[in-house]
Amino acid sequence: MRQMLILAVYSCSLLFASVYSASAFEDGTYTTPDNWQQQVTPGQFRQSVTGIGLTKDSKLYLSLTTRYRLKSDDYADDQDLYQYLRVSTDAVKLGQGTVRFSAFGRFADDIDGYSDKSWPDKYFYSQRDGLDTELEANDYAPRLYHGYIRLDGVVGRSVVNLGRFYLNHLNTFQLDGADATFSVTDIVSVYAFGGMPVSYYYDLDSKDHIYGGGVSLNYRDSTKVGAEYAYLDVQDINDDYTKLSVVQSIPHGTVVLGYSHLNDAGTFNANADFEIVKTGTLVSIGYEGMYDNVDSDKTYVVNPLTYSLLPQSKYSKYSAAAYQPFLKHFIAGVNYEGRSVQGDENFDNRNYNRYGAKFDINGLPSDNTYISFTVDRWDIGSTPDSRSSSKAEYGVQISQKITDKVDVWLGSSFNRYEYDYSTDKRKDSVRSYYIGGSYQPAEVFSVMADLSREDTDFYDDTDSDLGTSYRGEIWVNLVF
């Protein structure tokens, strides 16, 4: 636990905070300070804005980020070290166009080592995680998130990406391959892509591939229409995936329509976000419907559909939310989401109603203070195999901007879960506490520390010593 005390000292020394200046209500949309999300994904990557001279007209930009993570409970400590490197260049003239390069990768290691656990092999190691599994297959767990060259205007009115990259169209596939977009007119463009999918968890081979293309229309930045088709052949699973999208600006808002078709299953969604100018009220409404059952063999092992389209029945889902600012410093909001299943319910597709409310304070008791109180309640309908259940969550988050260079965040959240256990009802709860801060004394250097504690009664029937766990992170960024 000595490492935890050291990390706590680092965290407390950084409680004078802010590299970010985010307003809770600005530009006609409801936003919260960036550091309210810090606990969800602690740490931030810094990108260089100065650069190092590469040629007469181009610079090389480097960002080096070191991340230290400590996990601890009454059984063991686990220390991991991650090293990230980001490299990019300015556009360099090539023929009638330009070329630029970008890469982002990482290495990681377990400082303690999995073998240093403090009990025999036959017992469960509470600190084992995905990095331990990755290190068993590859030393230093290397990952290349992207590494590609971009040719802009080198061949006619085209933009071409070659290498490893994320597609920037209707889908978000990560590919080792090529992507080319051609501007037919100032309004219409077409694109095509192809290559091998990227996965950090599956052993893919050369026969696995994705290819497809699409067309997009952008009329005066107020009407955007897109259509895309992709054929996926991965792990001996063949999928046809089509996506359509319409984004239409309306007075004081936006309407979005979408349709996805995976093999025999279609999903339609519609969303509208707008502001009632007279009262300043922000309103969001949405609908999603799946009109075909999805069988177990119609899932794709690499893209996000893996976890969203397991075997499911037809369903309709509705959502609505409203946020109201008042008296300059306050914002109140309510939201609702409900799902109605039109076939057999299962673990992944059930009837439910979800109700939420939040109350935010912006600029009190001092300037640049942000406080948010939330409550979230789920009512889940019964199924042939289980009774109905419900759970409620409560939380509070606080952040304070102290200077342009220093930021802090702290808060607590509470979750309670109720479910059937054998023949009895069982309730488990989790209370989380967190505190952290960041400091950027110069453009080329920044540091962030974050510390959290979680208390739960989930393990009481097994070992109550597992009920309290700690997690700490330190991020250090050097940018050139």
C-alpha cells in the first residue's frame, strides 16, 4: 500500500486545477465540463501545437505520454506502465496535392509481474486483467492504433488514406488497407475502401477482409445524406452491412434519421434535438426500432455490432429528455428511456423503463465551480425465467477551475442492484469515491493524477476482504 500513499500525495498536490475551460451550457447545446468524465476514462493525451522543423514548409509533431496505473486490494497490488507515442507531420507538397503522415502506438508492461501474486496458483488472482493476457502472447503488449499516409489532391479531386486507419464515413471500421474519396461535384462525393480488419483480441489471417463504398451529399451544410455498403468476411462469418443516414438542420436544432441493415435484420432510428428559444429549454427525443429477429450466427466479431446485436427479438425503444437553465447558475434536467420487446425476451433484449434526473450548478459558490447531482432508476420487466427488478443510482460530481494551468475533480457515486438469487431477492451496492487533478505549467509538459476507491458488498458471501479496492493513475505528457 506504500505506492497508494505516494500516489495519494501526488493527487493532493495537484488539487489546483485547469487546462480546460468548459461551460455547462453554451452554444445552444447542453455540455458539461470535460473533467466530469475524467473518472470514466482518466487521463488525457496532449498533442503538440509547436512542432519541430522538418522541411522549409513542414513540421514534425511528437507527443510522448507515460501512464502509470496502480490497482490495489487487501490481497495484492498490481502496477502497470504504459508508453504512448504519437507522431504526425504537416502537409508536404506532392505534385498537384499534398501528403502527410500520422502514427499512434503504445507499449505496456506489468511492473509487478503476474507471478508475484501472494497466494497459490489454484486461487483466483483478483488483479488479473486484459493486459496480463496480452503480455502472455506478446512482450510489452505492442499496439499500433493507426499509422498511415494521407494523399490529398495528388490524383484529381481525391483524398486517399493508405496504411492502418479508422474509416471516417458512416461506419467506424479500423482497417489495414486503403480508403479513397472522390469529389464528383462540390455537393456529391463517392468513396471506396478495402483491407483487413484490425483486432487486438482475435488472430486474424490474410483471408479476413472488409470492402465497400458509399456516396454522400452535403447541401449548404444544412442537409447531409449518406449511404454505405460493406461486405465483411471475418472468422468465417460473412455479413452484408448497409447503412443510410440523413442529417437535416432545422430552426434551432437538428433532425437525424438512420437505417442499418445487417443481413436479414433492419434497425431504424430517428432523433431530434432542438432549443425552445423563448424559454431556453433544450429538448431531445428519439426512437429506435428493430424489425427483424437477429439469430446467433448473424454477428460480426470485430466491429461494435459484436456486443449490440447478439440474438435479439424485434423491439421498439423510445427516449426523451429536457434541460432547463434558470437563474443564471442552475440547470435542471429529466430524461426517460423505454424499450418494448415484440418477441421473446432474453438477457440482452428485455422490456424496461429508465428514468433519470439531474441538477447542475454552474459558477457557485465561486466562478468556474461546477457541481452536478444525478439520479437514475431502472425498472426492468419480468421474463419467463426471472421476476421483475429495479435499481436506482445516485451521484454527485464537482470540479473547480482554479487557474488556466490547474484543474481538479472529485465526487462520489452510488449504485444499487436488485436481482433474483436462487429463490431469494438479493441486493448489492457499490459506492465509489474519486479525486484528482491536472497541471500544465508549459505547452510542452502536463501531468495528471487520479485516485479512486470502491466499496461493495457484492463479495461478502465469498470474501469480504475483496469489498474495498483502490485505483490510481498518473499521466505525464511531453509534446514537441
